[in-house]
Amino acid sequence: MLREGWQALRSGHWPSLLGAWLHFEVSFVVWLLIGALSIPISEEFGLSGFEKGVLVGIPLLGGALLRIVVGPLGDWAGAKTVGLGILGLEAVALFLGWQWGTSFGEILCVGLILGIAGTSFAIALPLASQAYPPAHQGLAMGIAAVGNSGVLLASLFAPRLAAMYGWHQVFALMLVPVLGTAALFFWLVKPASPQNQHKKQTQAYFSLLSQGLEQKSIFWLCGLYGVTFGGFVGLSSYLPIYFHDQFHLDMITAGSLTALSAMAGSIARPLGGFLADRFGGLILLLGLFVIVMILCLASVQFLTISWTLAMVFGIMLCLGFGNGVIFQVVSCRFQGIMGTASGLVGAAGGLGGFLLPTGFGWLKDFTGEFSAGFFAFGVVSGLAALSVMIVQRSTRFVPPKAASGT
């Protein structure tokens, strides 16, 4: 398997894949920075459970909304050009977080602007897809999407830096890797060929968006990705609050446990894409959603921190695996408008990420227990599994040849 993977990596333009991964990695750190700093921010402003959920969810909502714009824009203007623009806007947002955000309302505005970092997804994955032949796109996009391990870096280092310098200064420190990434991205990524670029620019921006929306299967895939990626990124943002409030852990320990859980999902994503290339996606998705449902319902018991951490680790592992599987299916079905499809599906994932922490926060205020949120997510995962079963039996969904077995 390792030899096969190495040969697959050599079949495309690996510097572009490296640039795509780096863009997504650093942008993911920026996108989830407020989630990683949620404990000191919440304590400073004295937030309720629902307000904590909104605090960590607002950058995810901003990313969801902007992905709809950035996806087709990448197809039209070129992923490299748009990717550089995203990094520039991230720098602006970080500067505002450093110099502003002295009230809950202001920090929500900063979080919404930081959502621009979440649009990196709609650029990095199409870059990886375009750099490799169809037979290996699941693996390539899975590797690029390992950039979601940026949550691990944010969870590990942001609380420690906040303890030393204060949470405002963490925004200033993040300017260094963002500007460095912009320089490397410009150097590594191969621009689109003149023929392809001319073809993209002759297509109207809204025509690209319309082509994506005309595909009926994209709405179903959006729903599934809202569960897998929404669950992954939403839990990654909310877990520091959960570990702190439920088990009374300090922010550094809570961040470390969050990083450990997020690492599972990040590592599993390329494996999901690779196995989907070989065996097909739908059968894998069905099993994953069922496992997530069982784990969520089991985690409702909250017996000990060790038991809960094991359950959360398993949930994040399955969600990360599912993210890779879903985008293997997307890459096979939407080759001509990959940026647009990535933007739409990614937007659904970001929206799911916003709904999860806000829903968890509201249920915590309403019931007084975190278990209600996990129970609700288990039910949603079960419904997703049911939808996969229905689609498997439907003759209307004809999977692409590259994804045989789906």
C-alpha cells in the first residue's frame, strides 16, 4: 500500500500539492483560532452557554457563506490568484483581532471576518485535484485536506501563547506564518495553463455557480458533508469549552485533549480518499455514519474523562475518514467545475460547523447537560446513514467509473 501511495504521489505535480496543503494548514489554524482561544475570551466577557457556542461558531458561519463566493471565483479567476488574495485578507483579519475585539460584539465581528480563512478549502482541494490524474485524485485531495490538522496546531499552541502573552497577542503572532505561507504558495503552485485559464475566464461567474446548483446530487452531498466536516470542525471548535466546563480542566489541558481528538480526524482523511479510490465511497459512508451514531449515543453516559475522550476520539476519526470519502465522490462527479462544487459542498460543511456548537450551547442552557448535544448529533448521523442506504438502492444516482463500487 505504501509503494502504491508513493507512485500515486509521483504521478502529478507534487509542489502544487505541497502548496495547496500549506495554504489549507495555515488557514485552518487562523479559521479555528477563536475556538482555540474560547476559554480566555469567554471568561473575560462572562458568556453564557449559548454565547460560547456562537463565539466559536461565527468564524465557521463566515467561512460557509464566503465559500459559495470563493469556489466559483477560483474556477473563473484561477485558484492560485484567489488563494493569494485569501492569505492577504487573513492578514487583515488577524490585524483587526490584534488591535480590536474589546467586547463580545466586536470579537464576533472579528470572527465573522476571520471566516475568510475557511474559504481556503475551496482553493486547496481544486488545486490538488487539477495537479493529479483522475485515478489518484482521492489521495491527492486527501493529502491536501490533511491541512485540517491546523486545528491540532491551534489547539496546542494558541492556549499556551495566550497564557504567556494574552489572547490578543496571539492574533499578532499568527501574522508571521500567514505572510510566510503567501510567499511559499506563490513559489510552489503551478499556475493554470493558458488554454485552461482562457476557457475558465470565458465562462460567466454566475454561469459556473448555476452549473453547480443544477446538479441534483450536489445537494445530497452537501447534506452529508454538513454532518462529517461540520461535525469535525464544529467539535474541534467546541471541545475546549466542553472539556473545561464538563471536567473543569484548565485551558492548556483542554486544548491538548482537543488537539489529540482532532489529530485522529486529520490523519484519517487521506486514508478515506485513498480507500474510496479503490473500493468506492457509498459503502464506506454507510458504515461510518452508523459508527458515529453509536459512539454519540454511547458518549451520552459521560462516565469518566478517559471514557469520554475515547468516544470523542472515535467520533473524530470517523468524521475525518468520511470527509476524505465524500470529496473523492465530489472530484469524480464534478471535474469541470471542481472549484464551484468544492465551494458549495464546503459551504455546507461550514454551515454544519456553525450549527453544531451553537446547538450544543443552546441545548446545554436548555437542559443543563452536554449529553443532549451528543444525542442530537447521533440522531443526525443516523439520518445521514439512512439517506446513504436510500441512494444506494436508487437507480437515479449512477456513480462515476473512477469510483467503482460506490
